[in-house]
Amino acid sequence: MSVEILEKRSTSRKLAPQYRVLLHNDSHNSMEYVVESLLTTVPSLTQPQAVSIMMEAHTNGVALVITCAQEHAEFYCETLKNRGLTSTIEPEE
């Protein structure tokens, strides 16, 4: 009688690195415009979230908008820039 031992393979997937989209404060755009731009650019944000992000950037100089895959982060960042806002991305640590 032959007994075979099957090796169980670990099939853990490596998650794609996440990136943080940051909004920087500026003195050129109105608060209402910044909130509208956030809501238009990042559809998953609610109005209260957008207001909170805008206020954090206004108060602290920078605010986290969203953490997501690099391709989406680059898109959100560029879209905010195209609307006249200052935005950057950085890898999540």
C-alpha cells in the first residue's frame, strides 16, 4: 500500500502597494470650491468627509484624501491638480 503525501501549497496573494492621496492647503481657492472638487474627483466621498478633508488641509496644511492603488491615486491627484488644487501622492507605509 502506497501513501502519498500531498504538499499543501500556500496561495497567499501579495496585495498591491497602497498610495495616499494628499491635499495641500492653498490660499487661491474657496472652501466651497475645494469641497466641490473633492466630491467630483473622488465619488466615494460624502459631503461631510469632503468638508472634513478641506478643513484639515486648511488647518494643518495637508490632509489625507484617500488611500488606494497607485493607478487610482495618480488619477485622483492629477484630477485635483487639473482643478487648480495642490495634491501629491506617497506610498502608504
